[in-house]
Amino acid sequence: MLPGLPEALASDHLFVSGALHEGTQTVLLLSPDEPGFWAHVTAQPEFDDGAPDPLDRWSSRVITALAAQFGAQALFPFTGPPWHPFVRWAIASGQSFASPIHLIVHPRMGLWASMRGALVLPTHLPLPTPAANPCIDCAAPCTAACPVAALGPQGYDVSACHAHLASAEGDACRNSGCLARRACPAGESYGRLAIQSAWHMRQFHP
């Protein structure tokens, strides 16, 4: 890890959730560091100016500044096309895995796994030891948690998910986050707040 980078990330409640070599470069994937990320980010100017996409704009501002500080390039999952392969990078890093419901799962974040951006360094940095897949020996409660079976072996049934969220029965998902994600044992101690999940749900299903 670059000297000073962990401290700089911690000041913005981010952490390196995966690292990999791409050609001669090193890609560092940055994720919300819970608990505390949501309280920190919602106190930033982007959440008070009334403009759209406050979380993406905050991520762009903060990670671009980090890139300038550490001689890196900043990349984001929300800019494109072309879209950067964040899911492929996460799995290739050996720190995230494909879950039984086709969402990525991380040993610390569980199915709340997300990335706000990446730092691409021009040289090879040492990589962490691959993590243990949290889905191995898990009873996989995520596979039965969705009331409309929108997440499964065949992929994500977006229409079924939206229809459920639009119904009275979708109140639990709208206000506290996806039931399948909430069922993941690996994410129970991550510290993701219900109000954060509800905010993301409103972006997905206004």
C-alpha cells in the first residue's frame, strides 16, 4: 500500500476493497468504510446543493483529488460508455466473489458490496492475500429472501423487482433495503444503515 493512502482514505470513510494488476498497472478498488460512511458523506456539500447525483459527484470530487495526491488515475463505475469493468475487477482481485444470486459478495461488506471508484497506479504494488469466499459453507439465505424471486440462477428480473417495490408489500424493501442483500450473514456486521439503503432504493425506484 502507498504510504499515507490508508489514512487519506480513512478521512473520507473509504477503504481498499480489492486490488489487482492490469498490465503494468495496479487497480485499487475503493468502497464505503462502514460504520460512519453515510453520516460523513451526507454532511458534504453535494448533499446540500439540490443538484442531482450527490453521491456520484462526491465520489468524483474526492477520488479525483486522491488520484492527484498519489499520482494515480481516477476511474468510476458511473461514467460511460465505455463502462469500466468494476465487477470483473472485484472478482479478479480475489477479495470479492460471485454469490448464488449473481450479485458480488465481499467478506466484510457481504451483499452490500459496492465501489465508489478506483485508483489506477502506473506500477505494480504488492497485492493482498486472496480472501476466503464467504459463500462457502453458507446456508445461502439470500436465495430465498426475495419475496418475488427476482434474484436467482437465471439472473435479475428487474421488472419483478420494480413491481414489488411499487406494491404495498414492497414497503420493507423500499424503507430498509433489498431483503436478499439484508439476508447475507457476511454483511450483518458491516454497519450499513437502513436510511442509506432506503436512499439507494429511491434512486433505483423513485
